[in-house]
Amino acid sequence: MTKNIDWSSLGFGYVQTDYRYVSNFKDGKWDDGTLTTDNTVTLHESAGVLQYAQTCFEGMKAYRTIDNKVVCFRPDMNAKRMADTARYLEMPAFPEDKFIEVVEKVIKANIDFVPPYGSGASLYLRPYMFGSNAVIGVKPATEFQFRIFATPVGPYFKGGVKPITLRVPDFDRAAPCGTGHIKAGLNYAMSLHAIVDAHNQGYNENMYLDSKTRTKVEETGGANIIFVTKDNEVITPKSSTILPSITRRSLMYVAEHYLGLKAEEREIYMSEVKDFKECALCGTAAVLSPVGKIVDHGEEINLPSGMNDMGEITKKLYDTLTGIQMGRIEAPEGWIKVINE
Ligand SMILES: *Cc1c(COP(=O)(O)O)cnc(C)c1O
């Protein structure tokens, strides 16, 4: 029985569900892992994660479709990206096929928390991993814990699909060594001051520029960016220091193969942004959130799509992507993993 939760009023916050998965890595191998009802983690005071932030995570969603199935969107992509991140941070990759298997297990164990079709909510899954044994010299841990918990969520930005405002900050988001392509807690720790500062000044998010030349658009704190040009071309920044968003890759495919638009990943200069027609943030949490205004040190760029509605192309992209996820539109091969018929 689906839980008695007011799904339509859910924001993007933590709601405790029944089960989470835990597996430990010790003596060079992962154990079988298990589901548990315990939502706490007890750690050594000198655990690698606490001292040197050796940790990474993923974010993905399960949806209830129009024909009442529970599905997960492209979990193989999250499995691979988390393995890539782990290797970069000197952590053992969690096996990709096992990752998909335990994602399915966690969704099934919390199936009553998958929001109903049409509620606007979904079940967010948070796989993560961290160094758990004691380290004191600067070096990687040798023992790790991998966990996945689930929490039902609503829209990331209050107001759902209302356009938001960005500002170009004076801060760089990631560590100066250009580690934007890893999905790790440390990238986020480095952005917390910038995001609080943006909120205090009335902006929803920061739009970071490349830290080397400060002329090219990168991404926001937790989402990639797409623009629509005056010629209805969908473009997105090419950069090795932004997080390779699965939503973004999916949207570029949708633009080209479902909507017949030109879609290109290329360097995008801040000086071009004033000429674009539409702008939106994309990610698992943000889905596709329209941007109405961007402020660059006092200079305002008002997107022609305005502050009331999604732009025309953004809306088409949004409807097609969410249509694929909710089973209203046929998905490309391999995009939808059915959990429960
Ligand atoms: C997770 C994340 C995104 C979005 O990636 P998806 O795979 O689409 O969810 C974008 N930028 C950053 C910094 C992220 O952490």
C-alpha cells in the first residue's frame, strides 16, 4: 500500500523510508551487503571521510508510470559514473552490475514510498561511498562503506517549473585542480559559501564560469545548463571541469532524435548569452528548470522567455523527457529499467 503522504506538497528534502542498503569493503573486497532499517552511520573518529573528505555520491530517481509500473531511469549510467568517480578518488569501484542490482533491491524494499503517477514527486535514490577506517597521514583509506538510501522528493526549486534567477559569482565552484567531473562531496563543500551568498542576495543559483579564463559558461552548483539559440539550436557547454550530467546527455538526444533540432556541445562564451532565446538548468534533481534572468556583476540579461513561463523549446524538451520517464512516450532502447510491473 502506497504510504499516506501529501505527495504534491513534497519539496526536495529528506523523508525517512524503511530500508537502506549497506556494503563494506575490507581486505580488498566488497562483502555481500544487506538491507537495514538503521538510518545512522557510526564512524571511527579518524575515518578517511572525516579527515580528508574521501567520499562520493550519485543521485537518481525511480518513477511510477502512467500504467502503474515502477521504473528507474538509466541506472547503468549512474553505476558507471560512480565507478569513474571512485577510481579518481582512490576508492574501490563498486561493481556496476551489482550497483544496478542493489538499486533495484532498495526501490523494491521501499516500493510504498514511490509517489503515485501524476503527483509530480518521485523516489530519489542516493548511492554513496566513503573511507571508513582510520587515516592520519594524507593517504587513501583502505576500508570503505557503500550505501544507498531512498527518499521521496518533489521539485528541487520551489514553485516547480517557474523560471529562476542566476548570478555569475566571484567564486569558483570546485577545487582549483579542476575536478568538476567527479560527483563528490568535496566539490559541494567548496560551493556552499557561494550558494548561501547567492540566496542571501536573492538569486536561486550561481552560474559558474571556467576558472582559468572566466569567459566561458560552465554550470550551476548542482545542475548543468542548456541554452536555446535564436535559430532553435540546443547548445550546452563543452568543458572537462563540469559534471557529466546524465539528464543533459538524455536531453541532447531528445532534442536531436525526438524534436528534430540541432543539438551541439560546444564552448559557450558569457558574451554570447545575451543573444540566446532560452536557458534552463538540467539534472536529476532540477529536471529542467527554466531560467528567466542572469545577473553578471550588475549587468542583467533577461531571457526573452521571461519570468512567468518555460520557453517554447524548453517546454518541448521537458514534456518529452518526463514523458519518456513516466511511460507516456516510447523510450530509446535501454533507458528505462522496469522494477515492478
Ligand atoms: C548531479 C549533478 C548534475 C546533474 O547530473 P545528472 O546526472 O543529470 O543528475 C550536474 N551538476 C552537478 C555539479 C551535479 O552534481
